[in-house]
Amino acid sequence: MSQALYEITVNALLDRDRPLTPAEWEAAVARVGGPRAPQLVAELDDAGLLGADLLAVAVPAAWELADRPLERLPADRWRELYAAAGAGPPPGLP
């Protein structure tokens, strides 16, 4: 996926005035690709577009979908996301 398509997808989501539904999250991940799910979840979390229930699902999914999660986001950011999701860090997170 090109950076431009990723940015178009993210910008369209950031224009929303309500949190995403699980189906919308899944569609967004399908569009940007699993390896970019960590960046997507971080940006949408920063914008307040992931409700608590979806965050609890999206964060672990983003970790698992990333080919190299620690190259996609720093360990500190992963810890923040997992804490916001109400979960302990995954195995492999230093």
C-alpha cells in the first residue's frame, strides 16, 4: 500500500465525529494492511476514535498483524496502548 492511500484512509477516519465501530475498524485495517495496523491504532487512539471496547480488541490485533511490531511503534507507545486497552503487555515487549 502506498503512503498516499494510507494517509487518505486515516484522514477520512479522522474527520469523523464519533468512535469507529468494530466493522469500520476491520475495514480500515483491511484497507491499510495489517503491517500498518500499529500506526493506524495509534493515530485513531490519539484522536479518541477508538472506544474502550474496540481498543481492547484493536491493540492486540495491531500487535499480532504487524510483521515487526517494535519497528512500527516504540515499546513505550505499545505499553501506553496496552494500558489504555486494559491489558498487560504482550510477550516480547521489553
